[in-house]
Amino acid sequence: MAAAIELIGITKRFPGVIANDNVNLTVEQGEIHAICGENGAGKSTLMKILYGMQPADEGEMRVNGKSVQFGSPTDAIEQGIGMVHQHFMLADNLSVLENVILGSEPTKGGGRIDFDTAVTHISEVGKAYGLDVDPNDLVETLEVGEQQRVEIIKVLYRGAKILILDEPTAVLVPQEVEELFKNLRELKRDGATIIFIDHKLQEVLEISDRITVIRRGKTIDTVNAADVTAGDLAELMVGSELPSPETSDSTVTDEVALDVRDLTVLGPDERPVVDDVSVAVRRGEIVGIAGIEGNGQTELVDAIIGTVSPLAGTIALLGQDITNRSVRQRREAGLGYVPQDRHREGLLLDAPLWENAVLGHQTEEPYVKGMWINRSGARKQTEHIRSEFDVRSPNVDVSARALSGGNQQKLIIGREMTANPNLLIAAHPTRGIDVGAQAEVWNDIRQARAEGLATLLISADLDELIGLSDTIVVMFHGKLVATLDPAEITPRLLGSYMTGAALESGAESPDSQEVSS
Amino acid sequence: MNTPLLRRVLLALAAPALAAAFALFVSSIVLALSGSSWIDTYSEMLSNASKLETMVDILNRATPLYIAGVAVAIGFKMNLFNIGVEGQYVLASFMAAWVGASVVLPGPLHVGLILLTAMVVGGAWAGLAGLLKVTRGVNEVIATIMLNFIAIGGIIAALLPRAIEDPTAANQGTAVIAESGWLPNLNGILELVTREITKGRRLSGMFLIAIILGVAYHVIVNRSRFGFDLRSSGMNPMAARAGGVPPKRMILVAMLASGAVAGLIGMPEILSDSHSYDQGFVRGLGFAGIAVALLGRNTAPGMAIAALLFGFLDTSSAPLQVTGTASPEIVVIMQATILLTAVIAYEVVNRIRQTDEVRRAAQATESADPAADVATAGASA
């Protein structure tokens, strides 16, 4: 019997990045196959290709042995492929029944919806797979786990035999995860094939038959779940060859620039997303925060720049307590910020470059004079940034939108560096920019470090973290779980901390490099 | 050097020119269909507008339209849709007329008190919507629409009986403000450059205040730190927040400012015309202000042109009716067509401009590479 899914040499390029690079994947009939990898490794892109949401640039897809080409998800559904998205796509104010049939309503004469047939069909599907929900319940009254079941029923209702689940456990509490796994085993028993995307290693090991690890858009290996440990998987995810740190002399001083103590930040669901974090950055030092995205890095940064207020803890900049200061006061105290998403938080896309240079520095010379914007001063300063930081643009009056990502990023770096900050928060400073611009950004950060700048670097790029940082701390589930020396780091160690394998198994715990403070 | 400047100027003029041309085209069709001569109609409108007295009418009509446009634009600059300018100015006018009629003060003080009352009431009424948005997350569109009804149907209806002068009069309203609370007209200044203005037309002193307001709006929005904060919050609230602009305070301040300016919309009527608030008080200027702001792209000069254009069209409708050249509703059709086409034309021009910029930025990136420099130099030689 032919494999349920076979991907051969799938390649997908976006401007400046290769999301999938010659990916090969075989999913057998009736197995639960996990796809593992860090955020940004290319899992989601691959699944979008498989579900017909994006076309692949190269490569071949076979479903049940038949070569296929999908122009849209409709084509994928026709081939029996269904997808359960991480963020549910349900209409809250409709009933379960209405949600399930939405878009493929059974009709009787005159175009009226045949609800009776629909109810029967849904109960059949539900019973067959042990998915228990009342078709008449309103979706908004359901628990998250139940909503997920509705999503699965929706997919099965459309006749899917191959299910793609995108990080299905991300939104669930442990009991719900158990329930989901029970359902998945049931589905498997009835002959369904399941592709399960996740980076929680224990879960992956528990539910799947085989596991494929993707790193940097490439398929690294496919292993039998029974044959590997969490540690093995972590190593595969992070990679066996870590870059060696730049051998530049340490410029770390004794003067503490940023001092975060016992910081706790609550998420929207009142659970701590930053949990009792303490970290210090000295002048001339770059502290890198490693971790899989979504482990509290963003919230930690938000708390330091002042856009969210922490539940507990203190933040001090050069010995001054800034915990209760406004964003502007923090900026004036010398806090520079390179946001993780430059379009969202860094730029006014429709404003000219010189106005973008003013942003975040609206109270500082030479951008302003008293209560007025100093247009000529701001223009001159932006010209200076443009030449100093190699921002390629015809002049400083074009809108930021016109620049390429790399040049936009150089503008932001230049804007922050030119203000001579005491502390720079750089969140994913080279994300989505070309290699040339990346090298320039790294150079800028290194040079500022040599001049005594304290930098807190958040990155998912291990090259960047290890290449730049003097110290690396690992963040997992809102906690700092390890402080590591980039010179002595091993992939297994870093991977086991980042994926939580070190905490979950206990056996992986390293000898000498426990959290020091 | 090619002609990017010329191209930019042409692009900037293209949108309004296209909109006007298309509006004329559509109106001509409507006129033809309704059996009127479009040539006669347009020449009647133009010959009417070329009279000095009509020009004063146009300016008087454009003045409150312009102020309304500015009030709306302040909100737009920050991505706030203050649809409640209508209620804010009507309530402000009523209160100002009432306060103005209850006191007699030396000239400038009396006028100043009326203006201040109007601005405070307008600001407070809009500020209420701002407060609701900041504290409770109520969408300002909903809040201001509701506040319109509360202001006009609720508060004024409840308070007017206390404010009226003569309960037996047919048109009930506040007492006429004493002459110390009248704003001097600008006829004297205008007559310096024209002939004497006849037929009892008086150019309202509010015209001058509207000009000052426009200049202040332009300077504050484009040149001040506050204006920068306002614009950046409107363009990208997340980036503005990360750049130190407190989002809630900006919402509140923008609503207060928008409402305070809205309070001035009824002042030409109160200070220069009827000097009282009555049941026939001019309505609809707040909504017209939305059109002015849209047509004028929230810029001071743009809105001035839009207000004058709308003023011209408004004053054209009566003569068309009197002479029977065409149905006066043609004016409304023209206003609507201009607005619709302008919005579309601006968007088209905007896209052309953006592609232009991207292309030029890409060229700059290439020419920063020395090898490419040589190549282009060779090509152009």
C-alpha cells in the first residue's frame, strides 16, 4: 500500500529566505507522524504547502501514491486532507452544528439547509471516533478542548482521512491534552493518518509513531519514537554543530546597566508568562536570551521597555529604579529598543525616513527644539544615520515602506545607536533580512559593545546568540532555567534546556552549568 | 536628473482634477437626463458666484464647514472617527448662546466668554466619548453617535424651556445676545480691495478665526512634538507606544481638541448672524465636516479648498431654483460624486506614488554598489 503522503524535494523560497529546502517526508498509512522543529524551522510553511495554502517552488507531492498539485485548500480537501489550525476558525455565535456544516451544507429542495441529515451525519462521525459534543451547543459556551474537537469533527465531516494538526496542544491544559491523545488514538485505530506538529518533546514521544525533525528548512532525520529519548530529539532540533563564539576580548565591565530582579508578568489568562526572572547586564556586555519563542521573551522585553506593567519585581537602569516609569521616561533615561517586529513596533511605514528617526526620540536633541520638531536638525541627523549605518535610500524623504527589510532594520539600529543608549534591547535584530545587512547589524552591535554598551539580545538564531553573546541565559516557560557560557555550550545541553527536556527527564541535567545565581 | 519633482506635482494635482472632471461628467449626464441644459446650469452657477455678494455668501458658508473639517481631521489624524462633531457643536452653540445671553460684558470679554463656553462644552462632550474609549474600550464611533442623540434630543430638549426668552413666541429660542457679544464683521477689510458690499451681506468675523485656526492646525500637527505624537499614534499605535507616546492620553487629548474645535462650528451663527439659539438652528454641519476632511485629506489647505468648493455648491442651489435652470438637487449630486471619486482617485494616486518610491529606493540600493554605478554611468553616457 502506498504511503499516505510523500513529499519529495519540496523547496519554498520567500524573498531573502528559504523556508523549505529540499524537504523529503514520508507519512505511512494509519500512523501518527510528528513534525518537530523550532519556531521558524519551516514546519508551518511545509504544512501550508501540503494543505494547498501556498504553492511549492519545487518538488513533488504524492497522496496515496498519486502525484498531486494543489491550487487551494479545496483541492487538498478533495484528496482527503484536512487541517486543524492552531487558532481555531470557528464562529463563536453559531452552534456546533452550524459551524461544522458551514461551507458544505447539505441541502434539500429549494436550497434549504437539511439540518436533520447534518445532525445524523455529525453524530455518526462523533460516535465513530469517540468525539463527544452536542451539535446544538453554542460554540462560545464550549471549553477550549471541546472547541478543538469541533474543529476535528469539521475536518472529518468533509471526509478527511489525513489530518494535519498544527500545535494542537499549545492551547490545552494537561487533562485536555490527555483527552485529545485518546481521540487521536481512536482516529488512528479507525484508519486515519495524522500529522502532528509540535515542539513539546514529551508529548511528541508519547503520541507519535514516527518523528521527523526539521531544522532551518531542511529535514534532518526521521526516527521511530520508540527508539529515541527527549535528549536525542533536542539535539536533532538544535543541531550538532554549533557555531563557535567570536574570539574577541571581553569588554565586560563591573558596572551594572540593567538589573532585573524577581520580575513576574501575568499573561491574559492570569498565569505568569514571566516567572520570577532575575537578570543583569553590565556595560560592555551582551547577554543573550535563548529559548523557543513563546516562552516569555516577548513579555520580558515589554516589561523592560514599559509597555506592560509587571505583577512583581523591579527593573533598574544604571542603578535607578525605573519600574514605575513611563516608556518615554525610560527612553529618556537611555533605553534603546530594536523591536522583534519592525513593521509592528518599529516604524511608521507611511512616514518619511526622517520622521521615523524621530520616533522614540521625540524629546531629544537634535530632533526637537522645545515643543517643536526641529525639521532641519532631524533631517541632518537622519542623513548622518543613513551614511553611518549604510541605509540605502535615495534620500531621507522617502517613506519607510519603500525600503527593503534590511535597510529598514539598519535605520532602526542606527536610530537607536545614534542616541547613545545606556542599554540596548535587541529582539531578533536580524530576522528576515539578507545576509549582507545581517553582518552589518552584527558589526554595529559588536562595535557598540566595545564602546561600553550593555545589550540584552533576544534571538532564535543560535549563530547570532553564540556569536555575539558574552553570556547566554535560557528561558523556558517564563523562567530562566540556565546560565551558560557560549564558549562551552554543547548542542545537547542547549537543546535540552530550550525544549524543557532537561527539566522533564531530570536525567539530562548537566553537571557544571546549572543556574548560577 | 529626470523629473521626479514634476511627476510628484502632477500626481498631487491629478486626484482632485480627476475627481472634479468626473463629477462634472456625471452631473452633466444627470442634467441631460432630467431635461435641463447643462451649459445653462454651469454658466448660471458661475455667473452667480462671480458676484461679490455671492462670494461673501460662499465665504460665510465655507467658514463653519472648514471649522467642522478641522474638528473631524484632528480625530482622523489619530485614527479616531469623531462622528459626534454634529452633537458637539449643536450642544456647544446652545450653551454658548444661553451663557452669552445671560450676561453683558465689555465687548472682547463677552465674545471671549461665548467662544470659551462653546469650546469647553464641545470639548467636554467629545471628551466623554474619549473617556469611555480609554476606560471601557467603547468604540468612539458608537459613543459619539449615541452622544449626538443625547445632546440634541435629550439635553437641549430638556434645557431649552428654561433658556427660552418668550414662551409664547412661534420659534422658541434663547434671548438675543447683547451687542457687546457680537463679533465685528470683516466688510471693512474686504472693501479695502473690493467695491462696497451691498444687499446687507456681512462677512463674519469668524472667517478670520477660521483662518487662524487652520494655520494653528497646520503648524501644530506638522511641526510640533504634540502633532508628531498624534500623527504617529494614528499611523501605527504600537510603534508610537514603543516610542514613548502614551496611547490613552493621546486618545483623550485628541478627542478633547476635536470637540473644542467642533464647539466653534456654530459660532458664525451665534456671534455674527442670529445671535441666539432657536429651534431652527443650523444642523448637519458636523456631518458635512466629515466630507470636507475626507476631500481635503486632513490637510489645512486641502480642507480650505474643499470647504470653499462645498460653500460654492451650496450657495448655487438657491439661484438654480429661482431661475428654474435646473433642479437644486443637482448640487447635492455633484458634492457626492466629487467626494466619492476623490476618495478613489486619492487611493489610486497613492499607490502610484508608493510604487514610484519603491522603484527609486531600489535604484538607490543598486547604485550604492560601485559595480552597478559603473554600469549605469556607462549606460547613460
